[in-house]
Amino acid sequence: MANEQLIRKWRMILGGEQSDGTGFTLQGNDLQMDKTLGALYDTDRKGGLGPSSPNVSRWLGDIRTFFPNTVVQVMQRDALQRLELTQMLFEKEMLENVEPDVHLVATLMTLSHVIPDKTKDTARMVVRKVVDELMKKLAQPTQQAVVGSLNRSTRNRRPKHNEINWHATIQKNLKHYQPEYKTIIPETRIGYGRKRTSLKDVVLCLDQSGSMGTSVVYSGIFGSVMASIPAIKTKMVVFDTAVADLTEELTDPVELLFGVQLGGGTDIDAALTYCQQIITRPTDTVLVLITDLYEGGDVAGMRKRATELAAAGVQVVVLLALNDEGAPSYDHENANFLATLGIPVFACTPDKFPDLMAAALSKQDIGIWAAKEDLVLKK
């Protein structure tokens, strides 16, 4: 029996026909599963899964029946890439059957300017589902990390009376309790400092070239979460060969993502020039530049802008990617130059981003933080 199961597995892997040396005959669900795999991965059967074929809708339903969501998402991406089935995203009925994930959202962002009007509402529903799921997962840890770091950074030991944090002050002075007076002598006072509308400024500057798709999705989510925190003032800038300020869209991450036009060239110099213009408190600003550093514009100008920003006291952090996809391709020369300025350059996963922002807002050494988190680039 064990040997039969092993042969069955090899038959599923080899795909039958000329590649099959097992002689094993599939039946029932195994046969149907093999057909769904063959429609995608057997090059001789490409015609059976054309974008105009009703089989596409049936195939989308079949793969959800036979495989878990993680596998379904991989097969959908393969269908889009291998068989050029982007047309299936233009049909409302087909789009409703797709299993939504971050990669699909990135694809819809790329196609947003050509999606037919009849499908746009459905596309927004798909994006909304992914955004809502990510917000539930990422909002709370981001808010806790960011607010916590600001509370710590603003704590001071010489507060005025209306700035005293009484809870922290009492805890700090419990050892000075005076039994005869039944009170505590507050030798050390702890406060949060003067209240201000925003304690820190954050600028998220996103490369919207096609290779940065999933990074842009996560950046839009984090930007929207941080924009809801009164203690920081968050701005969102996206760029290709032109620069667009999407700060006003941060209240609705779905509209923000549809405002991004993935694809096109890259002008990091122009983006940093714009960021210089909107930064009014350099020493209280964190600039997160998310790009693979392949500069299609003025390389010397880009390096000059980065040098000026760092010299002005802006805490610049360069993320080569903000996703779960591993080490990205990037421009090593530009990365090495930025490193000589003390600007950390590395890829970051979404689960690490809240702690990254907390470290940056409290002015920790991000290079040391990244090394502890094993996020430093291997030379």
C-alpha cells in the first residue's frame, strides 16, 4: 500500500504522457486534480485555458476545490505569467472566483488604467478584502510600537506640573514611601513633555516601478495606519519618472493603491528633491525610501540629495523591499554609497516594519537594529 502511494505521488509529479514512467492510472479526484495541473503546466494544452474560454472560470473553481489557498495563489500567479491570462481579470465573473492576495492586488494596480468600467467595482472589492485582512493583522502592532516609542522618547525627568506622568512617577518613587506621613516623596519626577500635535514627521517615499508591486501594497497599508496616529505626521510620496504626493489618500488605502500607477521608469533624484521640499523639521523626520536603487535619472543628483538629507539630520532609511519575498535584486553601487553616509540599506519583511519604525522614531541606530534582526545585507 505504501509503495502504491509512492507511485501515485510520482505519477502526479511527472504529469503522465511522455514524461510518465510509472504506468499508474489515476482515478476520481486524482484524475481531476491532474487535469487542472495539466491545463496550466502542460505546454501542449495551453489552448484549453485561453482567456476567452469558459474553462477558465471552471478551472479557477477547480483549483480552489483541490488545493489549499496558498497553493491556489501560486497557481493563479503562474496562470497570469505563463499563459498571459491577464484578460481573465477583466471579466467580473472570473474576478469574483479569484483567491485574493497581495500579488493579485499588485497585478490589479498594474492594470488599473485598462480594467473595464464594468469590472472596476469588483476589482475594488478584491483589493478591499486584502486590505482589510492586512489592516487587521498589521494595525495593532504598528500602533503599539510607534506610540510606545514616542512615549519613551518624550519622557523627561524635569517636567512641569501639568506634564507629570503620575503613574510612572509613583512607581519610580515607591522606595521613598514615608510611613509616618502615609505618602511618597517624589524625588524623581517623570513626564511626557509638552503636548504637541505631532512629535515626529514620517515620509514614506515609494518607488512605483513594476518590480516594487507588493512592497507598494504593504507600504500603503502601513502609511494608512500611521496616518491615524496623531503623534506623528505621515506623508506618502510615490514616484516613477514623475512624483506624486498621495498624502490626502492615506485615509482610504484602497483609493491610495488605485492611485498608484505601477510600471514605468525610475527617477529617485526627483523624488528625493521633492521630499527635501516638504520636510520642515529635519531632525524630527524619518524618511523611508523604498526602492531597489536602480536609478533611471541623475545618479549624481540622487547621491547629492541623499547626502544633503543625511547632513541636515533627517533619519533616512532605505528599504530595498517591504514584502515576504526574500532578497531582492538591487543596485549594489548605490547601496554601498548610501552606506558610506551612514544610511542603512536592507530589505524588510512586513512583520518587522512596526519595530523598525519604533526604532527609527526613538532615534536608535538602525544599522545595529537591523543586524540584531538579521536584516543586514550580505555583501
